[in-house]
Amino acid sequence: MSHVKTFPSRARSNDHERMPGCRGSLLLMLAIYSNPKWLSVVRGAVERLTETLGFPPAQCRSITRAVDEALTNIVRHSYGNRPDQPIAMYFRRAHRQHDGEVQRGLEVLLCDRGLAVNPTALQARPLEEIRPGGLGLHFIRQSMDSVEFSRKGPTNRLRLVKYLAQANSSL
Amino acid sequence: MQISTRYHDKTTIFDLSGDIDFANSPEVRRSVLSEIQENRAPRVVVNLSEVRYIDSSGVASLVEGLKASRDCGSRFILFGLSTAAREVLQLSRLIKVFEVYENEEQAMAS
């Protein structure tokens, strides 16, 4: 089993205290290797999770798309298309105060141990250009309420949060 | 994801099914570009009615097909977009760049 890589852990410090909004309980944890064949498996899980949490169908699709595109970016850019590198995902309840009310949502934390990502490179390209590529980050930003990247030691951490409209909340 | 190819008069029709993502979009890209650049198909029609999901790399493959067809003076047509496929083309503002039809009959009659 010497080929088995250690999967990155969620947090090594109390850094969650610095994040905006409050973090809730862990709903789901997934660990995969960076082979693109596992992308469809994760999409299936995220679709079911978001449906169960009461997100409307369009948001279930957009959250699933955001996670899928984020994983693809990890495989391509962080791991340079190597298929045997570890990726860990943590899905938690999230909530925040919004317009005087508590708004509930879903936090997705994706962790990898690939190359350090230059945050300034995380810019979506202008959509006026008709050319292949560069759309993934655009899809992520359009889908989520919050997109934060950080590097903790050897671990890249991408935190995505989507809040649920009050009427739909079953969180 | 599965790709099958049909030929009708001077039209090549690609029937795609399943999910198009980073795992298989290179195959879509290869198939489409080969038909346009090597076989010089005057009209390429892509049937997306059985495609449940398409990611940014799949969209990129379609954009490459469109560009190649423009370079070769051929037409590149999509039909049967699912809700998910239509959403990503709208999000990327590419929906108006492609020639899109509801069904095969309309695409073939265009």
C-alpha cells in the first residue's frame, strides 16, 4: 500500500474562527484521488446532498457545477493531471446573519497538496472573448456566494459557500 | 459518455450521450475536429439531447469545433440542449455564438 497518499486534513488550527459566517456540523466528507474518472461520482453525491438540503433544482445544478469545476482545476493545475494524488472534500452546514435574519447554507472545503496556487491567477477571463478554456472559474464564481482560496502549509484550501433562500431552508 | 456518428447527405451527425466532463471531453474534441479538419465535412451537427451534464472543458471542445468549422468554411450546429447544457452556454454567453436548434428535424432543415 505504499502508493497510497495521505489525504489532506480539514484544518490544523482554529482558523475557522477567522472565516466570515459560522460553520456548522459536518454533513459529508469525500476523499478521492485526482483521476478525472471520479468527477462523476462526486457530482452524483453533491447533487443528492444539495437536493436533500432543500436547494432549488437550478442551485443544485450550479453548486454541483462549481464543485466539479473546482475539482477539475485541482486535477489540471494543482496536480498537473497526475491521477493518483489525494483530494479531500468537507461539506458542512453554514449560517450567517443577513438582513437581520439567520441565513443557512452549505460550505464546501476542497483540500489538495499540489502546487501552491497564485491567488492573482484565480481570475475569470472576460466572456467577450470567444475562445476555449478559462470558463471554469467563471462558473464557480457565478454559482457561489463566497469563494476563498488559502494555503496552509502544504495544503491548498478552496472554500465555497452557498446560502439558501429562507423559504427553501431545510437545513 | 458515448459518441456515435451518422452520415446523412453532406452532413455528419454526432450523437453524444451521458456526461461530458474533463474525463472525456478530449474524446469529443478529437472526434469533432477530425471530422471537420480531416474529413472536411461541410456541415457538422451535434446532438446533445442525451447529454445530462457538460462542464467547461466540454464547452471548450464545442468552441474549438465551432472555430475549426469557421476556418474550414463549414457549418457547426447544436441541437437538443438539456437544461444543464443550455445553462452553461448561457452562463458563458456562448448560446448566441452557436447555431442552436430544438431538434434534429429543425437542425437538418436549416
